[in-house]
Amino acid sequence: MTTYHRILLKLSGESLMGHRGYGIDPERLGQYARQIADESARGIQIAIVIGGGNIFRGLSGAAQGFDRVKGDQMGMLATVINSLALCSALEAIGCRSRVLTAINMYPIGEQYSPRKAIECLEAGEVVILAGGTGCPYFTTDTGAALRGVEIKADAMMKGTRVDGIYTADPEKDPTATKFDRITYDEVYRRGLKVMDLTATALCMENDLPIVVFDMDTVGNLAKVLGGEPIGTVVYKG
């Protein structure tokens, strides 16, 4: 059974919409917060990167005529909004948490540094890392990979709305089959869209395993952190 001491949890901004078409669903937010708080109480150090696609996505904005740099900066601000919402939900149930931002946004959040994040994690706080990398042209997946490497996480847990990696999109192809484990090389060879190539390469080069699992099913975070094989592990072969 795999034992995790410190993880980087990557959450989808779109999942925060729940059954809504936009924004933040309080019920889904609460479900996430309770699962995270429970695992933090068990002594697992949890850093979180959350996307902003429920509010604004830079690439979509560029396709609609926005300047790409400005669009990505708007996307970064969307991740800050989601991070503040999650922090508030955690604190409401007694879980100490803190938002660190990639760019200086005091007093909204303290500016991120690996040392500061690690100090907070070791003090028992859940640390939410907002603002992506702080630079345009990088996704929050890449931001999550970078932060996972910087804080020396044991693994990146990528919480999605599907229960792992498949040979094809299971929502479009009913014959798609799921991988329990797959190497980075095979991900590249098959052209599977686990994360963008920059994020995947960063994890591979730094030997940071990725565990893809369904975060939207309540209880799955506890299962995956307990070592149950409910998702797909991407590893360096």
C-alpha cells in the first residue's frame, strides 16, 4: 500500500460548478472541503492548485478575441477567486488553511515561495497555491506540476470528473478501457491527454508520479490517499 506524507492536489475549476453552468456550487465546494479537511486531520500534508475554468479560461478568451496575455492573466485571477472560496470553506469547518499567490496580491494572499509553502504544510495547514505559475502561456496543470516539484510532494493527485485514464475518452467512446498504471512514455506514445505536454514532461523529468482519480465522488480522496487502486497511476518506467 502506498503511503503519502505530502501531496499536491490538482482540482478542476469546472468541477466546482457542480450542476450549475457557471461559478461555484456551494454543495460541491463543501464536499471538497470536508474531504480535504478529513485527510489533513489524519496528518497528510496537502497543497492544492485549483483551476479557474468555471469562471474564465485564457485560451477560450483568446479564441474570442482577447489578447492572450491579458486572457491568461484573467484566468490567473479566476484561480485566486476559487482558492479564496475553498480556503473559506475549509476554515468554516475548522481546518486551518492559507492562500499563497504566484504574484504579489497582499492582503488577498501572501506571495508564494517554496520555503513558505513547506513551512505552512509542516505546521499542519492546508496550503492553496493560487495564480498558476504567475506567467501567461502556462496552464494550471503546469503550475501544479511545478509546485509539486518545488514542495517535494510524494505525488500529484489530479482530481477530475472521470475515474482514471482510458484508451479513449470514455464519455465519447463506450469501448474505451481504463489503465490502472501507465508510464509517461506510453502516455506520450498513445497521445493521451492526461495533462498538457509541459506539465507531463515536468513530472516525468522530476520523477513525480501522477494519480488521476474521480474527485467528484465523495470519499474517493480518502480511498486514493489510503492506497486503494481506484484511479490511474502515471509513473516513470
